[in-house]
Amino acid sequence: MTLSAPSPRGIVLFAHGSRDPLWRAPIEAVAAQIRARQPGTPVQCAYLELCTPSLAEAAADLVAAGVCHLRLFPLFLGVGKHAREDLPELIESLQAAHPGLEIELLPAVGENPQLIALMADIALTQI
């Protein structure tokens, strides 16, 4: 019996987007941290609107690189219309375009207790 290798996992950091190219710097810094900590982990930034790549483009690039399991991390502080309505539709489109792709949707960053505590810590250190 031959054991198969674990399926390659990739990460998409999904954010709103902006026309201002400097707006993307923090998103890309998170991607750089992931690459530095786990050099073999494919990671892409993707944006809902106003800049590229789109979620569809980033996912297609990762699938072309052999990713079979995609962790989708929404970098939204609040869970508004984009996270509640737009993102599920985009995921449906991804599944239709890549039927073999396993998509794991992580909670929005603003729902993460670690980040909430970190933001409180940062605010308190300024006092």
C-alpha cells in the first residue's frame, strides 16, 4: 500500500482593496511574514475591488501551483456586507471553477480573540 503525500495547502489573504497602492502594504506585510515563517507555504494576497489580483485570480494561481486546500483568511475588522454576502458568492464561484479545491474559510480577522486582545494591548501601552 502506498501512502499519498499530503495535499499542498495554500493561503489567500483577502482584503477589500483600494486605489491607493500604499493601502496594500499591511496586507503584503502579513504575506511576507507567512513566507518567512513557513517558506514552503504558498500565499497570495487578493482583493475584492479597486486593485488586483482578484480572489479568482489568486486562487487560480495557487491551483496552478498545485494547491488542493485553500485557507481563505478575510482581513476585515468588521463582518459587514462584503464578508456576509459577497464572500460566500465568490467562494461558490471558486468551487465551480475548481471543483477539486477544498476551501477552508477562516473567520474574519476582526473576530479573532487574539487580535482583539492585541489591539487592546496596543491601545493600553500608549497610556
